[in-house]
Amino acid sequence: FPSHDSKEVNCGLGGTSIRFFLAYCYLINREVILYGEDALNKRPIAPLVDALRQLGASIDYLDKDGFPPIHLKYTEKKSNEVRFDSNISSQFVSALLMIAPGLPHGLDIHLPSGQVSHSYIKMTIALMRIYGVKVNSERSILSIRSQKYIPVAYRVGADWSAVFIVTGK
């Protein structure tokens, strides 16, 4: 994260980065302007912005509605429920899941039936459970109460890009 006084963050080309970081800034009540390279600024972020607005965030689009750059102005926590009426990227759901335990009243996420990329949502929930977070999943509702993550040593295996970096081949 840039210096404490910085309010602008360039996320480069990181679609996952901007989505997860926006949710985190909401959680910690951090005013921030998030933007990226041209390609990132063409990737949608509206479902997450809409969800955070349902929770009480004040977020403005600084160029084109639905896309970065965005300005998270303040983060009132007035609700603990988010409803999605149509299928969305699992990254938006994962971003909300990961911040949910830190919210004062937890979070209930209502997903549409037939949510796409459900396997990635299940992976996020499995990792959260490794770190001690209880997630209730019934039909299309994910419920997470306010709770603490428990530090756990966890080793992530290398992928092929790491093999290239180490061996130079």
C-alpha cells in the first residue's frame, strides 16, 4: 500500500487486485481512488461497487459508469446484506467473502441460482475455513458472522511460472 497519506493507487493490469483491494479499503474505512492501465479500466467493477453501496459505501465512477477509475469516499456500515439479481464474477463474491468476518455485523450474500464459477467461491470458503472462519452456505445464501481470522501456517505450492523463474528455462 502506498504511503499513509496517499489516496491514489494504480493497480496496473490487476483485475483481481483492484476488486479485492476495493473491498479491503471499504472494510478498513480507507478513502481511495483506484485506477489502472487502459486495459484494466475497461474491465467491469459495477457488481462490486453496487454491492458495497448496498452495505453503505459512497463510491463514484471517475470516468465511465461501471468501470475504473473509482473513488471510494467513505464507508458507512449500515447494512449486512447484499443481493445479486444476476450472475457475477466469482471475484466479486470472493472479495465480499474475505472482508465479511471483519464487518461489525457480518454479511449475508444472496446469490442468484446457477451462479457461475461456483467452484472458485467454494475454494474461497475452504481457505477461509482453514483460517478459522465459519461460513454457512445454504442454497444461494452465504452467511458469515463477525469473527476473527486465526493465523495458520499455510504453504502454497509453486506453479509453472515459479519453475521458470528459478531455473531460467
